[in-house]
Amino acid sequence: MKNLPKDKKNRLIAVVAITVVALGGIWYGPIRLQQKKLEIIAVKRAAAERKRDFMQKTIQSAGRIETSLADASKKLNEFESGMASGDLYSWVINTIRDFKSPYKVEIPQFTQIDGPKDMTMLPNFPYQQATLTVAGTAYFHDFGRFVADFENQFPYFRVLNLNLEPLSGGPTAVDHEKLSFKMDLSVLVKPNAS
């Protein structure tokens, strides 16, 4: 480079500078744009692969899902078979009287049944509800066991607006320990059962 004339040195330096600028322009222009596009494509490909893997796992678990659905449908049918049907008033009274026989709970008062009508607790619920009020007497412990066991055995019944008061004016001293109760019973009804 020392032996080259000054004019040729300047041209060589200019050619090298232009080449470096051109290479830099090519690098930051089309090559960098292509790299960004490749990164975006890689991200999309990874997302598509994750989605594909999820779908394959779902397809592989379809048998288990079908079995779970069949089991859930069977349980729902068993649950629905115990729900109120026919004459709702007599069904509820007979259910309560049959259930209360081993308990020391007296339930002589039943109001008329209200319903069936749309469910008020959950919107767009596929079942309807019917409500009636019952009243009676019992000792606190016996009544507590009765209500707990009743709601556990009949999950489609709910006790609402429970009111407990001491029984006043009983004929014996033992009756002073009794409670008077009044409660609303809400029962689920299949819409086509009435």
C-alpha cells in the first residue's frame, strides 16, 4: 500500500469504505429483516407445536374423558331418580315422614307447596324448585342430627329460614327443654316432572 500513488490509495480507501457501508447496509437492511421474520416464524411454530401437543394429549385422553362423562351421566341419572316427581306435596310429606321415623322429631305442620317454579339461586339452572314450610318440636340435639342427616341423604333439599324457639308451656319439666322449630324446605324438581 506504501508503493501505491496517493490517487490510487484514496480510491482503494473509498472502495473499501463503500464496501463496508454497503455490507453494513445489507446486514441491517434485508438480512436483519429476514432474521426478525425468522424469529417471528420460530415463535409461531413453537406455539403451533404446543397446540398440536395439547391436541394430541386430548385425543389420547378421549377414552378417559368419555368414561368420566359416562360416570357423571350415571351419577346424574341416579341423583335425578330421587328427585321430586308426580304429586310434589305428597312426595315431600312422605319423604319427610319416612325419613324422620328413627329421630325424635315431631313435624305435625306442613304448609301448601309453592311451585314448581324457576330456580332462584342460580340463573339458567336446568331444574325448578318447590318450597314448603314445616313446623314441629324436638330436642336440640335430636333436631340437629335430623337436619344434618336429612340434607346429607337428600342433596336436592335445602333448609332455609330456620327459626328455633324454646317450647313454651309444656306439660312437664322435660318439655321445657324442647324447641319449637319452623323452616322452609326447598326441593329441586326436574322441569318435566310436574
